Amino acid sequence: MSHQTKMLPRFLTAILASISILTVPPATAADGNDSAPPPPNVVVIFIDDMGYSDIGPFGATAYKTPNLDRMAKEGRIFSDFVVSSAVCSASRSALLTGCYHTRIGIRGALGPKSNTGLNSSETTLAEVCRSRGYATACYGKWHLGHHPKFLPDHHGFDEYYGIPYSNDMWPMHPAAMAKRATDPNAEIPWAALPLLETNSDSGYKIINNNMQPSDQEQMTRQFTERAVNFIRRNADKPFFVYLPHPMVHVPLYASDEFKGKSGAGLYGDVVMEVDWSVGQILDTIEDIGVERNTLVVFTSDNGPWLSYGTHAGSARPLREGKGTMFEGGYREPTIMWWKGKIPAGTECDQLCSTIDLLPTVANLIGAELPKNRIDGKNILPLMTGQPDAKSPHEAFYCYYGGGQLQAVRNDRFKLVFPHSYRTLNGHPGGLGGLPVGYKQAKTKLSLYDLDADVSETTNVLGEHPVVVKELMAAAERARADLGDTLNKRKGKGVRQAGKLTDQDERLPLLWQ
């Protein structure tokens, strides 16, 4: 283990590394063969805008995260686990489809006026699980298209309860409030934030068409309770739960039970409530006796929104945060837990990603991979701690913005191409939920040795010509396949996002 991002000593690492943990065979019980072991349940807990060092197992000390500490003690932390892009919708589309977001046409963060969403031709992780008889549910922030044809019930989820896009996309957005402070009649470009419920039998219904702060205070608790209830209802059959919490994205809200609890401000309170949620999930799984047959993954969609200062997390020791493809933007604090399968108290420092979850789960449950091409790889050997298991990615492509290939990396080195990016230049962010402005900077062609310099401070471009040549060649393959707007290239392997047509039903939203 060579990365400098190790956060905790692992007393059992040396012992466990010497033990050969065999690959878990694909499950076959879903087809009715009672003699086969039951297929594993899967729970993915996806946090919004969490910084790399925001939880105890990755270095947080200002507040306590006992349940995540326990999850790490009983499971495995992943110190080089990345997302496809450092922004909401793009990142979520990649997790659910096993594809780079660029391949499937989802970029940026879709808003209430968006007429696009996840294409029905894409196969999601929920659909993979459902193909093997799983019950499937999503509770929380969707953000892959808010009109009915794009909602979770059209993408393999039996149940959904949550908000269709980010919790700041509402009339109380800081920019909107600032406008109204000077002009009470100013036009606000945000719809009211709705709470939706859908199921695969009856479609969608609007539970609350105008979420208020008091409603947001209950979201973490409500979505957790829904997930717990679903797990209990499906204790006797395989289940997949996707729990994409809207927190810790601004605006921050915590229930009364957690307000002031951390002693570290509202951000700490909110992280502690997320930690509570993790504990509820783990406790429920153990209570129904399926802890040795359930994989739980905890990770985030991108790094911290640094301009919000006291209402944002920290990516230390990584560079920058959300909205950039430096390590602080797309490397996420990740823990995986599966008693008896994932070695307890261990760490994996190999490069892997959310795009790897779909093919890994498909392998675990004996499901077919999507017919469309995907980009993820099976990382079960890394999850189960097989000796000498290596990253399956010879290259990982760092796309951002409107399709810019900003960097390409392997398990050790990262080649960054010249591009503009936003930064605070070391200045503090805002106070009390209000952001400060970013400055624009430009990076030159740079090579970073992430094993020796995870903070991306020292350009070693001239020291590794062979590595540069290899990563340049990988970048060219990416441009041919996925395109690159920095070089005005169109990729041959790019598919289209879903589009809203004149005949499609539209979600009736209350516009302010």
C-alpha cells in the first residue's frame, strides 16, 4: 500500500493480506434453486458533496461518526475510489449505469427547466438486480430527469420516495434570496422543490409540491426510515436499496435530534445525522440476520462545495473540491461492508470507481451485463482482499464540463491537460450558508505522482517520459471514443441522453 492517503492504522492488515480470500461465486438461488446460496442483498448509500476527510475513518476529528467508524472497523475503506465527474447528475448517471457520464450524454447538474434525463435505453443497476428477482427501491435525491418518463419507476425501481433534483434548486436558493432582498418582485429562476413518490405499478404522485425548511429538516430521517422499512419488508427475498441522501449539499438541514449535537456547527450536525442513518441501515441488516449476505457501500457523488465555507466539508489532503477534476473533486471517502466476505479493518488503495459497482454486482448475482457498452470493471477481488489484486483500470478518464477531457490517470500517475478551473486560491469560503465567488485559474500540462504527491503540488512531467507517452496514448483513445470539447473532438462511442418530446407528460411544478 503506497498511497499517502492512509487515514487509520489497520492492525489486522498484515495478517489478512496473507490470507487468500476466494472470489465469491455468482449466486443462482434467484432462479428457484433452493440448494444454492441466496444471492447477496445490495445497499448503496450515496452522500451529496461530502469531502474526502469529512468522516472519522478518513480523518475527521471535529465531530464523531461512530457508525461509519464501525463500518470501517468491520469492513474495508477505499482510499482511491473515484467518481466519473465532480458534479451531481453526471456522477449519479455513472454509478447507476456503469458508464462514464460522457458516454451516455449526461453532463452537469440537471435543473427544474431541463428537458433531458437518463435514456430508457440504458440499463441501470436496479434493472440488473431486478432481472434476478430483486426488490428494488430508491429513497432520496434522484437528479437524472424530473419529468415522469425519467423518474426511477422507469429505470428499474419498484419504489421511490424523494426529491427529483438538488435541494438548493428552490425559491430559497441564496442567489434568489439575494435578488429578492434588493427587489421583492424580482423573477426567480427556480421552481418550488417537490417531494415525489413513485412505484412501478401506478407511476408518480406529488406528496409535497412546495418543500419548506421544516420539510428539509426531516429528509435524512424520512429517507432512512423508508429504507429500513423496505429492508424489513423484503427480509425473505433479495433486495437492492439505493439511498442517495440530499445532505450534505447546501442548504444544510438537520432534525431536532441532531441540531447542535456535534459542537462543530451545522455541518457537523448534518454529518452526524448521516452517520446515524448508516447505523440504522447496518443495525436493521443485522437485526433481520442477513449481515453475511448483504453488501453495503458508502460513498459520495463528488467532493465538497468549498465556496460555502462553514457549510462545506474538507477534501484535505486533496487539491480543490467539487466542480474540478483535481483529486478533491472526484476522489470520495468510501467504505464497503459485508461480514464474512469483505475483510474487516482493512484498506484498499487501488484505483476503482462507482462505475465498477454495476459489473461487480452483476458478477455477484449471476446477472447478464447490459447490452450497451459499459466502462466499469469487476472489482470483487479488491473488495474481498484477494492477495496482489490490482486496479482493473489501465487508464481512467477525467471528464468535466461540456465534455472536456481534463485529465487521464492510472493507479499511480495523473496527466492533467491545460484547462480553466475554478478555485478559491487558498481563501476561505463563505459563512452561514452563503457562498463566496471563485476565481478562474488555468493549469498547464502537468504530471503528478499520486503515490508521492496526492495533493498534486509538484509537476514531474519531465521525469517520466514513458508514463507521459502512455497516458497521452490513452487520452487519444478516449477522445476517439468519448470525444473532447477541449480539442473539438466528437467521440464515436457517445450515446444520447433521453429527450422530452411534445407528446411526453410533464411534471406539473409550482413556479414562483
